[in-house]
Amino acid sequence: MKSRIKGRHLNGFKDMSLGSGIIEYLNPEFVYFPIQLDGSNFTLLKKVGDDVLEGEPIMIKEGRFQYPICSSVSGTITQVKKMWHSSGKMVEMWEIQNDFKNNLYHNDFKSATNRDSYIESIKQAGIIGLGGAGFPTYVKYLPTDSAKVVIINAAECEPYITCDYLSIIERTSDLIKGLKLIMSINNAPKGVIAIKESKIQAIEALLNAIGDDSSLSVYELKDTYPAGWEKYIVEHITKSTYVSLPREVGAIVNNVQTVLAVYDALSNNLSLTTRVVTITGDGIKEPKNFRVKIGTKVLDLIEKCNGYVDDLEDAYLIAGGPMTGHAILFDDLVITSTVGSIIVKKKNTKVKSLNCIGCGKCAEKCPAFLTPTSIRQAFLSKNVDELRDLRVNKCVQCGLCSYVCPSRVEMTDYMFKAKDMLAKATVLKK
Ligand code: SF4
Ligand code: SF4
């Protein structure tokens, strides 16, 4: 199967980090876990000075859908320290000193035998969406009606990032087993892997692993950005449209590494303690991919890449993809479960933002069919009714309007603020 979508082909820069394969870096001296975060509420199960086991729940993320956060090493909680978080904020984190004993917390996820116990195991393993959204995975499996299809979103469409692609190649069989497990939990008759047509080696590996299993297929996406937008993928595969969630049309969508985390929990009793991350960019000497313990310091990984390039003067880091990630000026940063890449980029101080010249490129490329310039005007004049009419809430913050703008107007930033303005006005009205 093939798709056509509105978007743009982006220069990939993916070759930079592809050659490394996935290098294991699983024994950092320290790992860090946020204990406070805007909009999040944690119940701490431990305190400074306590010993912890690898995989042991150390706090509960509260909210409508709570889940545990598990220590990624065995050792001792040594102190509270302020570190940079991938959200672009400096926050208080627990520092856990690794005792290098790898003492594992006892999980018994493998004994799960029915739908409810599978879902409870996935919850207790602390698995959340590793593609960036961080939504608790078990919640997607809660509806009791059968799903029509489980989709693995393997598009990895932002430039530079290669961690999912390499995970597919290195763990094809586990990925397919994970997909089958999720299909069985949700009683779904079909499983589809959505992947860009340019990822030939991964497609070949997937087709080989699928063999003659007629319940599984590969869906090839055009090599454009944002081909990985969930709504595109679901609507093209199911031929149905939805308002809020894919489950409205019977679809469940999981990212590559999330499916592998589900497989690791249900087949190997493992809580979510590791992920694969790409460290890349023109500021890094030898870009690479690593399987790391969640909470590892980015600086440890940059060191493993032989450090920064020699002529690096003014630079910044992007936590996440270059289109949707957060720019951070400091490298005292931590790999959280939702961070798939760290990109170190040289600052281009010569390029300045100019005024909009009305070329229309932002509207032409917007995958949500919005008119960013009108939204910007409505935002600047604080016209909430117009923001609603212009459907700013449909913006997926893909970053394309900023990317294509010849005047380098930070349109995505305006879209974000405009969405926020409309959301706040809507809450006040209720
Ligand atoms: S950030 Fe929003 S407005 Fe801009 S191109 Fe993406 S969806 Fe459209
Ligand atoms: S792409 Fe930039 S210059 Fe062109 S209309 Fe949009 S904001 Fe204006």
C-alpha cells in the first residue's frame, strides 16, 4: 500500500548517525529523574538516602491516568539536583548513584494470561509512548470493544533521527512479536507497520519477518514531512476520519520503541528502564545511536561521540526532533523516556528574522490546511472568535510553517501561543 500526503520533502541528515548501529551504554554512574514538572504531579515512593532496585517504582505520575516511574539502575538516591529537562526547563531531579550490581526488581509480567492482566502489567511496567507524546500506553488498550487495526508508526519523519529505523533493523522479530501481542490484547484482526518508502532496508526486514502472515502488512508513506502525523496515517489506512482519537475508528497507534517496550515487559518481565536515542548534529564529532538507561546525562553520551567538533563556538541543543523539539542552550540535560534524539547545532548568527512578505508558502505546506498568517494576525489582535473560526486548535505544531518561511518568521511559535490563547478563553467561558 502507498500514500500521498500534503507536506514537504526535507533534507534528512540521517546518514550522519546511521553508521553507528545501536551502541549499548547501560552503566552510567548517575541517572536523574524529575520530581517536579509543570503540569505534572508526582507521588514520591522513596526519599533521598533510600536504596532502589533496577526497575523498581520510585514515584507515581498522578493524574487521570496514573502510572509508575521506575528506576533504571540499582543504587542509592543521593540528592536532589537541578538539571535541564527536555521540555526546555530546569527542574529538580533525584540523582541515583549506580551501584553497578544490576539488582533487578521482581516483576512477574510474564504470568499475565488475559487481557486485564496484560494491561495491568503494561501499566505497572511504566510504559508510556516513546515517540514523544509520553501518553501512558495501557490507556490506549482500555476500551473493551475490539480494535480493527493496530498500527506501528515507524515513519520517524523528522530529519536527523535514526533511532527507530535502527531499532526496526536490529529487533525486527521482537517488533513483530510485540505487534502480535498488542493485536491479541485488543482483539484486532490486522496489524500494519507504517514506514517511509525510502527506508528500504527496514521494509525488507519487516516483510521477511512478516512472511506469509496475512494479518500483517507494511504501509509505505511518501518521503515527506510530516508523513508520521498520526491522523494522516490512521485516515489513510482505515479510510475513515476521526475527531480526537484513532480509537474512534477502531485504530490503535504505537511507536516502534513503545511496541518493543511492551514486548520486553510481557516476554522478559522488564519495566521501562531503557530506550534508544540518537545523538547527532553538525556540532558532534561522531554522531551515534545508543541504547541508554533512562535518566542518563546527555554529556556522558556526547563524550562517547568523541565530544563536540573542534571549531564549535556558539551552539545549542535540540531535545527531540529539529521540527518539534525544544532548543536548550545548556548541555546539563537528561535523557527522559520521551527524548528520541539530541541534536547539537551551530548557531547561524548571520540569519535574521524579517517581515512576512505574504508569499503564502506557510499556508501552502500546512498539513492541517490552516492559514498561519491569518492566525498570527488574529493572535496579535487578540481576536479569540477569529482564532476559533480559523481552527487554530487543529494545528499539530509540526513546525513546517516556520521551516518553509523565507523570512524566517517563527510562525510555529505564534501558532502555539494562539492555540494557548484560544484554549484559555474556552476554559474561562465554561
Ligand atoms: S505548525 Fe501548525 S500551522 Fe504550522 S504548518 Fe504545522 S500544522 Fe500548520
Ligand atoms: S511563509 Fe513566511 S513570508 Fe511567506 S506568507 Fe508565511 S509567514 Fe509570510
